[in-house]
Amino acid sequence: MEIVGSVPPEPGQAPPPAAPREPAGPAGRPVRQGRWRFTAPALPTSVPRARHGVRDLMRRQKVPLGADLLDGLLLIVSELVTNAVQHAALLSPELTVEVSVGPAEVRVAVEDGHPYRPRPLVPDEERIGGRGLLLVQAVVDAAGGSYDVEHTAGGGKVVWAVLPLTAAPPPTSPPRPR
């Protein structure tokens, strides 16, 4: 299933056309698996709009995310959309956020038309900002997920992260000598 729409409008603007309704699953419950796409202008106001859109989608679809995993997912959305807005807007006036929910994982991807692959910066206490991809990597690692960047056929890129819907096992410590 795919629902394509746009991020909710700014206050005072006309709402976008209604997206098709999600089919109901057994006993009338919403289907939890699917793929949704939101498009938005590459503007700073799109960051909270995309984050709230993803949060509301997770709740509506009853995706079984614990509070920590949902917070991590929303942090990833914020950081990836912020990167697209700050670093790709010149070549890509629009960005796309895609959320895919499967039986064991949730995937979020942000696509823009800028060709350069983002890289995490070396942490620097003097610099303000520049830690977004480090945060994304930390959330992904803590959850036992994955993250990468792929180039699109149109010359842009998709930055994506996958988080498992089950908690990552705690790290194991080496056995103690006796």
C-alpha cells in the first residue's frame, strides 16, 4: 500500500487534497504495514511539519514503537530533513520523506535532488551544529538498525535509516576469567 501526500499546510493555507484512506485489516483495524510519502518545500518550517507528520502516522497506524524508539525515529526525521533543508535546498527546492513499515522494522528516508553524499563531521566543541549525522548514527546503533545514503537515478540522493520494531539486545560483555 502506498499513500502519497504532502506535509500538512502552514496555518492559514488551504489543505492539500485528501489522500486515499488506508484499507482496514482484520476486524476493521488499520493496516500497520505500508509505505507513505510526504513532500515538502526545502524550508526550515518543513522540519517540524515532517516530524509531526511521521509521529501522527505512527500513532494512526498503531506501529508498535516504544517511547524511546519513537523519539529516536523522530530525531532521525528531524536531522535528515534539516540536512536536506540546510545543505540541499539550493539544488533541490523540494524534499520527500518516505516512511515504510514492515512486520519487523520501520524505515525512514529523506530524498533530495542534491548530488553530494553527506558525511558526519568530526565532533568539535567550538562548532555549533554539524552533529546531525552523528546523532542519526548513534540512534541507529543503539536500536540495532542500519543507515546509509544512496544516489537516485535523477542525480540526487536518499538518506535512509531502518530501526527494528523489537528492542535491540543489550551489548554483551566479554566473559570474566575465573
